[in-house]
Amino acid sequence: MTESQLAGSRSFFLLWSGNALSLVGFHGARVAYPLLVLAITDSPAAAGWVGFALAAPNLIFQIPAGIAADRFARLRILMICQIVGLLAVCLVATSVLVEARHLAMLVAVAAFVEGTVYVVVDVCELGAIQDVLTAEQRPAAFAFLEAEQPIALLFGRAVGGAVYGVARWLPFIVDAATYLYCLVALARIRPNRTRSAPADPAPRSQLRDIGAGMRVVWQEPLLRASTATIGMSNLIIQVVLLLILFDLQTNGHPAWTIGVVLSAAGIGGILGAVGASWFTARWSAQLVYRAGVWVWTGLLVPIAVSDNPIVLAVCWGGVGGVGVVSNVALTLYRVAVIPEHILGRALAAMSLVGSGAVALGALAAGFLLATFGSGVVRWVVLAAMFILAVGVSRASQRP
């Protein structure tokens, strides 16, 4: 399957381009949210709370989003999400322009809403791709899907940091424009298939709906182990993210430099997406994700000893590349072993752990930086990742 075989799928490219551009705006705003709060309050703890507000929906809405993705029209859900996100970022931009009272609180509320939109879109998108493509077209489509996140990280963070340096409200206007484009693109899509009925069409209680996704993850050893590992590593990486942002700002680097450094994860992710097929063709999904944790550990060593923007950019780019390769391997495995009629709930169950850890990591990052300072936190995250890598290696050797 080659990308040329997707050339005639207008609906897929509308879906992909709309969501990809919307992600660019989201990641630009995601850089601007903590920068704005740091500028208002001069408090890394407050910035950590805003990061928590962005990521907290992962703890709350993953399972409901999975149930909705399996029960309702996914494209319609995606359109509703774009409208809600558009309203949230317009509120932030307006509040910054008029210098509204309690601005930090308004920013946190909008961040929570955007985070919720991100959760629902992430859960629904994989299923929506299956709604607009034939089974033969999906492998190539999944390759495009894996490239979506690093492209958004690259351009979103670079643009977000650059335009924030021009005006504090501008990243949110850019974000609003991307929501609007995605909404128009989604409105032009026509699904080319009828969703298949579940294997068990009997009425199900909400409790059974929630348990179905968790059960399939728990019963499959690799899904269970990799979900736990991803959760712990995501928590650590989120601390590293705020650490880099905090160090660069306190050292007097301009906002565009912060954006460039953080967008390096996008460059690494794109390279990872290009090379992922080579790794996944030769290594098992278990070996890929285990090796990824060790590579992450090595990349945190330079971050622990240097605050040079170039060093940080190179290492952060490596973190992004390793993450994408691991995600490709695990996505292929998940799609192969999870029945389609519970795919949304299973993905939501895994994301509840993986993405939920991002929320806890953002909160922990603010607390650690405010309490101990960046010097201590550098070594804490390195030690934590090393312990995780050792644990993963020992677990994989058990019969």
C-alpha cells in the first residue's frame, strides 16, 4: 500500500488536513498558555496548574469519549469539538486583549476546555479514518496519522512561540483560525461506509461499556505492560517539558527560542515516522517500546548537565523521534488485536493511563520546580527514567 493509493480519497485528506492543522494551532496555544501565566503571575507553580488544566481532561473524559466514539457518528462529534474549541480560544484572546480581571483563572478554564476537545478528537480520529476508507487503504492512512502529531508539534510550537513574542493574544487567534478551517473541512466529508454493528448487539449498561475497553487491555499482556510503561514515562517527560520551558525563560531567552527548542520534538517525530516502518518490520512491538525507554534515559543525560538551547533542542528532538517509533509499533499491534467494535473504548482505557499521566506530570512539574529548582529536578527526572528502564527490562525477562 502506497500513499498514491490514497490520492483519490478526498474525504480522508479533508479529515487529515483539518485535524492536522487544528493540532498545529492547539500545540501553539499549548506553548502560549504557560508562558502567559508565567508572565502574569511569575510563578512556575501557577504555570504547572495551567498545564494540569490542559491535561486533566485525560483523567476525566477518556472513557466517556471512547463510549461516544463507539456509539455515535464520529464525524459529527469531531465537528462539535471544533466549535467548542473555537469558542474557548476566542475567550482567551478577548480576555488578554481587554486585560480582563482574573485572567489567569480564565486561561485555566479555557485550557481545560481545549484539553477536553483534544481528548475527544484523539479518541475519535482513528475510528473516523476507518469510516471514510476501505480496509485496503487503512495501512497507508495510519502512516499519515502517525505523522500528524510530530508535524503539529514542529509547526505549532515554533509558530506559537514566535507569535507569542509579537503579541500575547496572537497564538490564540491562530488557534481559532485552525479550528475554523477544520470545521469547514469536516463539513465537506462524506463517509463511504456504514459502521458495522458490534459482535454483541444486546443492550449494554454504561458500567459494562466502561469495562469492555479496560478488560481487553488488561487481558492482553503487551497492551497491559506497555500501557503502564507509557503512563510512567509520560509523567516524567511532562516534567522535562516544563523544566525546559522554565529554564529557557528564566535564562532570558526570547519566546521564539523556546518555541524552536520545543518544536524540535516535531522534527524528531517526523524523522521517527519516516524510519518507523524499518524498525517495526524488524523488531517486535515489545522490543521497540523497551528500547525506547532506554534511549529516552540516555537523552535525559545531556539535559541534566546543560541548559544550552542547542543541546536541549537536539535531545528533545530525540525524545520526540523515539516516541513516534514506539507509537507506530504499538498502534499497529493494537489495531491488529483489538476488535473494531470496542476499539474506541480500548484506546480510551489506554489513553486514560498514558495521557492521564501527562496531567499529573504537569502538576508535579510545577510543584517540583517551585520547591527544589531546576538543578535538582534535572537529576530527579533522569533517575526516574533510569529506574523505569531497569524495571521494564526486568519485567520483559520474566516467563
